[in-house]
Amino acid sequence: MADDDRQELLILNRTQFGYHLDTYHYAKFGAKRLRITYMGFDTGRPRLALNGVLVKYVRYKGPKCLRYVRLLVACVREVRRCRGAAFINYFPGCSVLRCFGSRARMIVDIRTGSIHPKAPVRRWWNRLIRWESCWFRHVSVVSSGLAEHLGLCAGKVHILPLGAERMSIPAKRFDRLDLLYVGTLDGRRIEDTVIGLERFLCNGGRGVPLAYTIVGEGPKGQLDALRRLVRDRGLEGIVHLLGYVHRTRLNELFRRCSVGVAYVPINDIYDCQPVTKTFEYLFAGMPVIATATAENRKVVGRSNGVLIQDTPGDFCRGLKEVYDRRHRFDSETIRRCCAESSWDRIVDLNFVPYIQAICQLRHS
């Protein structure tokens, strides 16, 4: 298809290009059918590029308020130029753009509600998200549960689900429990899984060949606190804390490990929000030990893992159940259970048709 025949898509995001998985995959798999421009902060990380995607950067230096003004000014400039669809990954204040993009068809995309630990603050931020979304005719959201939780207007909500990329990884053997957790440490209570692992070892699991790799960072001091816990429990040879690992190096870990850990607290913060890594573990052919949030319950069952409560004791139970059923798991069966959640399918069958339909509207 000639470039002139493709609809224009402008993606606006605070995150540097390539470091927000959803918008990265929209660009990666949508570039053949859409003319895509991406604008976001340059936070100093290595710059990534994709063929067919024009990336524009906003300088990140300076006080937070100055950065936000700089981002808004740059976004206003881009939406004024845009003749197609402007896809805005929600950030506070983005509704201001509605005052300037008279020719662009604007969509606000909501991937998450507030995860602030204090409930009153969380409610305030969620009300702000709901209020700002009212200014947009088009609203996409990661799940119907999140849309309901935020109180979004059902008539204009489009569900744009979470996905994962297909992996070319050989079928796994499950003689060992090589556990893998990938994600932030902030608010996830990953220490529960370490304590649960210790209980498993103390309750007859000492003879089980086992290792637990934890990838991720948290607020200052959180990773050090987890290291102290591992040391105090005598688990240094079993639990390996790698800190931040760039996603280009994660494939080796998915290849080496055999069981995924999708552990988030079961509460109103996470219950309605899909867990990215749940899908990635499944696409790697790994059974998953997952907390029984509403979204995890939709994809995890006996054929591909075990659901647990968010306690150390239940994590211990989950380990025992996965090990007892290890010979019943099959990597290809696990991969097939979520085939419709691959990023290429979501972009081809959901995202691109949605953008094209909006571009064809006379005015929005």
C-alpha cells in the first residue's frame, strides 16, 4: 500500500518510545497499514527505532512542572498538524489537547487506574481520569472491568485488550521448578513469594530442584530490602535478584525458566487490570502461579497453571500444586490457550480497524 493511502496516526505518550509495551507494539505491527508518528519524553534510555515509525522526542530535563508544560506544548503542536487520529496514552492534563486539535480525531487510551497506596488519593486520581475522559468522544480502555471500575461512559468505550508477543522457544521440560518473576517491585509484595518459597522448602520441598529469578526494580531501597530478606532466610543460592533487565535480554530468561510468577495483591487496585507478564509467560509455554484477580481468572486454569490467594501460605500451596502436576503440563497446549491475545492479532484485528474507522469519521 502506498504511503499516501495510509491513514495518519499520531501516538502521544509520556514514556520514551519502546519502553511502554502497548504503544510500542501498536507501532510495530501497525506501521504497514498506518503512517505513524510517536511523540514522548527522551528520558535518557537507549533510543529504539522501528522501520516506518517517525519518533519525536521531548526534552525531559528540569522540574516536573516545566517538563509537563514542555510536553503539552509539543503535543499541541503535533495535534494541530495531525489530519488523522491522535491516540493519547492518558496522562493528567491531556484533556487540554481537545482545545487545539480541531482537525485531529482524538482518542484517549486508559491502560490503568491509579495504583496509589492511599485509597482517598486513589479515588481522587480515578475521578480525574473519568472527568478528563468525558472531553473525548473516543475512549479506549484495557478491560471492561477497568472501564466499570472507573465509571467510564459505556457508550463510547472501546476495549483494546492487553497482549503479548509470540516467542520462538522450544517446548519446556518440567522436571525442575525454575521460577521467573518479571515486573515492578513497587506495591506488588514480592516478599510474600520469597517467604512462601521458604515455607515450601521447609515443608518437604528441600529435595525439589528449584531456583527463583526475580527481575525488576522498585522505589529506592526496595530491592535492597528484598536482598536482605533473601539473605536472612538463607536463600542466596536459590533466589536470584537481577534488578532491571532490558526487555531485549528477557528472551533468554523465558527460554531458561519453566514456571511464571504473576503475583499481584488482590484488591481494588489490581483486580480489574490485566497482568502483562501473565500473557508473556503463557506465550513462552510456561505454567503460571497467579493470584486470583478477576483478570487472571479469565486466562489461568488447570491446564496452564494454578490460581492462588495473595498470601505466603497460598504461594507455598501453589508451588506444591505445580510441582505435583508438573508432568501434566504441555508447552504447546499452554501457548494455544491464549493465541488470540498475541500483539499481532490484537493490532491487526482490533487496533488498526478501530483507528481506520475513526479516521473516516467527518469530525470527532
